[in-house]
Amino acid sequence: MSPRRIDPATLPAYAELLRREDAPPGSAWGLFGAGDQLGTLNLLRCNDLRAAAEQVREGLAYSLNLRSDAITPPLAPTRRPLLHTIFQRTPFHRDDWVDSFYLQYGTQVDGLRHIGHPDHGFYNGADPAVFLPGTDLLSIHHFAELPIAGRAVLIDVDRYLRSTGVQLDHANGQPVPVDVLEAARASQGTVICAGDILLVRFGWLDYYLHHGDQRWRDGLVSDQRHTGLLQGHDALAWLWDNRISMVAADNFAFECWPAQPGTPFLTAEEQAGVTGDPHRGIMHRNLIGLLGMPIGELWDLDGLAAACAADGRYSVLLTVSPLSLVGGVGSPANAIAIR
């Protein structure tokens, strides 16, 4: 499916989306077409690849992908590490296969099948009964076929806060308000253009890989406390009104986890305390399910961020190549930034 050519100026502001009566409030349903499979990735058409290529001045490429054994044990209780087997037919031949391959285990892209809104359902009203292997609706292979390529901007929240004498508390999963994200952007002098892919560095992976102790890492699967963007309509408004096509970060879920007290995204049942849903109050439901905005998680942004900080340029040409898995929910990101 090709992205629709959209004039971003004609799209309603997020405040207007919240007042919709023809679709779920706060949703982009129907704005990109009734049969849309791409969500905000349609906005990539606003982002001319020729202009994106002009971001390449250093002439270096940066892989944003973790190696397969970087995250251990799992960060989510429903996921497992992959099992890799190598075999041979002759002494001079090797082949291999993978079992227990959870596609959203490490550096990943959440597709539009990943999560829906408890009150309104999946993006564009898609019927989850057809979310089966080999079926087309909201499958991750549509992202692969685009392909995803364009201008991306990095906002280095960790580096900005450290410059002000503040260090994020990753051990306890500190929430980051959107005004801090905006302050970091302004401090960099970074300009966001319609259709940009947003990369956010919280410094979480650096802490996980180099500073957090093994006891803390081992406990994350059951005591899930992760630094990330604080839940709020102001955060969604910032992303939508800046016409972001996709967001990715160096942490577990882009947003802080679990959802903080005061989150506006609780369902009526969750407000009444009658459900034990581990996703209670999270912003994923609105980002993916209502706005149709894909989320990248656990992207390794440290090397790229250091290069950006060295010369003050925070825009890059980015390619993202999910698996072309028909019926897929998510995928390894296979992301490369060139600057």
C-alpha cells in the first residue's frame, strides 16, 4: 500500500480530534482513508527523500539495533529469548534456524495490530478477529513494503538534563513530562518538519547495559518500572501537532511504565479498580490504537547521539526495515541512521 499524499496543514489539531463525534474522540480514524493500513506513516509523503538525503554530511552510518543477546532476561513476562540452532549437511556447509523468536523482544517496531483501545478497538475500527497469521489487515508487512525511509530527528533528553545538573532515575522508572522533551528540542535548536520520524534518547539503554546491576536487570521482568514519557493528552498533542510519522526511543515502551497515577487514559473499569489489566492507563492504546502511530522500542541511540552532540546536528536520513511478515504484529526494527 502506498502512503496517501496529505497536506499536513489540512489535518485537524489534536484538540479538534478530541472533539470528534464521527469517530472515537482523540482518533485519526478515517483521516487517511477508510481502508488505511499505515496510520501516521502516511505522513512520510510530506518528507521528501531528496531533502532527507541532504542530512547526510558526515558520510557515516549508525546501526540502531541491539545484538540478539543484549537484553537478558526478558523485559516482559510473556516473551522469551530466541533459541538458535546451527546444522550441517557436510563438513563444509552450515545452515540454521530460530525457535522462540519473539518479534518484539529487542530493538523493535510495534505495528498497528499490537494494541487497541479497550473502549473503541483497533486502529480504524479493524476487526481483531481477522488478526491471524497470513492475513492482510494492519499487518506489519505493509510497513516493510512502504518502505520506511525519511528524515528523522533525535532529541537527547538525557544529555539535555545532565547539562542542567539533573540525572534521570532509571532504577525507579522516572516519568518525563512532554515539556522536558520540548525543552530538550529547543536547547538543541532542532526543527521538526511534518513527516519526521522522532528518535528520543532517555539514556535508559546506557544505564541498562553499563550501569544497572544484574539484580536490577533480573527484577525488571516482574517489577516493571521504566523511564519514559509521562502519559498525558499534552504528550499526544505534541506528537500529533508536530505531524510525527513514527516515534522510537531507547527504552522499554517509549512512555514510562507502568502508567502513572493521574493518567487520563484509564477506562471506566480501570477507574473503578475492577480490572487487573497490566496495560491499565497506558498511552500505547491511544498512540497506536487511536492515532495509528507506530512505536519503536529499545533502539540503540547512544552512538548516534554522541555524533549529533559533537557537531550540533540532530537530523539524519533514517531507514527502518521491518520483516515483511504477512499477518505480523511487530518486528525487529533493522534501523540505520545516516548523517
